[in-house]
Amino acid sequence: MEQQTHKDTDEARAGSTPHVVRYVLAISLLLALATMMIVYIWGNASTADPADDASAVAATEQAQP
């Protein structure tokens, strides 16, 4: 009968596993969310409704006879 060899994870992989992938995933997720929030806020600010602007309301009222 052949004898079985048991190795732990580091020996079988010939190296260590520092779990860097989870940090890369977390950082990239946070950066993606921050970018989406900035684009959303910037988009809402640049497409403001002119009816909300007091000067636009006054100009509309003066233009009507």
C-alpha cells in the first residue's frame, strides 16, 4: 500500500496567500461608488430646473402682457 503525503496549503501552493484580492475589491468598490455619487450630484446641479430660479420667474412675468 502506498503512503499518502499530506501538505498544508502554503506547501501545496509553493507560496503564501496574502488575501490582497479582497482589499483590491473593497477599494475599487468604494472608488466606483464615490465616482457614481459625484457624477449624480454634478448632473443634478447642472440640470437645475429654470422655473426654480427667481430671475427666470421674474423674466417670465415681465414678458407677459
